[in-house]
Amino acid sequence: MNNFKNIILKPKKIISILSVVLITGLIVYGFILVRQIFAVNTKFTENELYVHVPTNANYDEVKNILTDYVSNLKTFEMVASKMSYPENVKSGRFLLTKGMNSYELVKAMRINIPVKLSFNNQERLENFAGRVGSQIEADSLSLLTSFRDSIFLAENGFNEKNVLAMFIPNTYEIYWNTSAGKFRDKMIKEYRIFWNKERLAKAEQIGLSPIEVTILASIVHKESVKKDERPRIAGVYLNRLRLGMPLQADPTVIYAIKEKQNDFNQVIKRVFFNDLRMTSPYNTYINIGLPPGPIAMPDITALEAVLSPEKNDYIYFCASVDRFGYHEFAATLKEHNINAKKYSNWINSQGVKR
């Protein structure tokens, strides 16, 4: 009888043993799986880096992008599949940090990190488009096409000569995968924010439109790097405009030379008498009033200098030889000629040819 009972119990023991083995196997497998999921899965040496996923990229393209940065792509794929990432690929700029595991990598590929895009002192729309195009997905050609769109220009009161005035130099948070059109739309929004009621009132007080303020500010910006001097220079130019005098701004002549020679990379430190007779709408020695557009992208301090100019009686100014970077100002031509002669003698002594 006892032998019979032992025979009956054997299948139960077998089942118990198999259950223990199975559970143990599952625990071991689970442990291995967890170790794989949460094991370090990066192979780059930098503490952090950004990867860029183009607009409309698919999962295979993402894997190709990550190949150089992920140690075990199969583990990443397994985790990505469990987290439904292959069906929900996002384009943009993503931050990876050294030592991330697969779970963290997938999470990181879902967080689009904006670019801190900054720009200033761009002389032409082409330069500006190149600057922006080097920081976001949209290339310079698509940006230029967007900026020059005739419907957009007409609707917002710009033309191809003065549209550079629309862009207010600053640092902006922009998603890397922002399209050219959306970037342009953000910039016109920022332009309207900048030109608030207070600034519009100041522009009206000096008799200029926002675009004209920017054009004059671009000249002030080029005349002096000394921010504390810019309101005084702005005051001089506004005095000339009120008197109907030519602005006689050397930076506009320099711009005209660069435009005529189609070379904006050259550095021109000296303007000669023959240059002042050059036929160009940007030559403010032969044309009364403002040039047709900005000769550069003025920074905010130059814009504010024009909006809040120093009230003075000065009509003339030239570079100072005693205070490098500053200028000497004069209310009469006689005083100015003395200052100009002093500067001319100094620059000749330095051997500056152009």
C-alpha cells in the first residue's frame, strides 16, 4: 500500500519540480532581461551630445543615426519596440548623455530639445539666411525664399531691400526641425512684440517709421562699437535729416563698395574721396535721406539709441585719435575740419591704404 502511495505522489513531485525550474528560469530570464534593459548602452566618450532626426524620418533612419552612439542596437530595438517607439518616431534635436541605458535612450529620443539660436550684425539677407541655416534644419535657400516671398512682404509692409529690418537680434529658443516658413512667422511675431506702443510712440516723435529707425540704427551700429556713444551719433544723424543734409555716413559707402564688387567678405578701413562719388542708392554722400535698407542688422542698443537720441547741436563727427573707438564731435564745419585733419594725419602715419 505504501509503495502504491509513493507511485501516486511522483507525478505531483515532478510537477512541483518542473514549476520550480520554470519559475527559476523565468526569474533568471527576467533578471537578465532587466540587466540588458538597464545596462549602459552608449559608446561615445563625450559627457553629452545631440543627435538630429530629420523631418519625416522613419525608424530605420533613426537606427542608422544611432549606430555610432549605441553599444547594443538589438537591445535598444527590443526596448524601443516595447515602448512603441518605432511607430512614433519624432523629428528634432535630442540630447544623449554618456552612460544612458536603452530605456533612457528611448525616452531621450522623445524629447525635442530647442536650439538657442542667436544672430546679430549680419550685413545681408543672404548672410543671415546662412547663419540661421547653420543652426536649424531648414537650409539657407529655403529660408531666403521664405524671406523674399512677395505675398508675405506685401502683407507686412516690407520689400526685398528692407526686409532685414524685420529680424531683431537676440537669442531665441527654436526647435531644430522648424521649417523656413515657421521660422519666418516667428520672427515677424517677435518683430511685432519688439515694436510695442512705447517704441512706436518714440519712432513717431522723431518722425521715422520702425523700418526707417532700423535703417538709421544700422548706420549708427556700424559707426561705433561704443554703446554709450551711440545716442550722440544718432542725435547727429537726426540733426542732419531735419536740416535736409546728406547723412554722409562712411559705412554706407563701404556697403556700396561691397555691393558693387559683390564681395562682402572684404575689410575696408578707409574711404577715399573718389569713393564718395560712387553711384549707388546706398551712398549717403550723394543721396539725401536714408538708404533703401539696413546696411547691417543693428543690435538692440543701436535701435534704442535712435529711439532715445541725445539732443545736441552737433552736425559733424570723425574718429578720435586720442580715445580709440570714440569720435570727436563738432557743431561747425571749421571745428570739424580741424578734427578731420588730425585724424587724416594719424591714419596716413599708420599706412592704412584701404
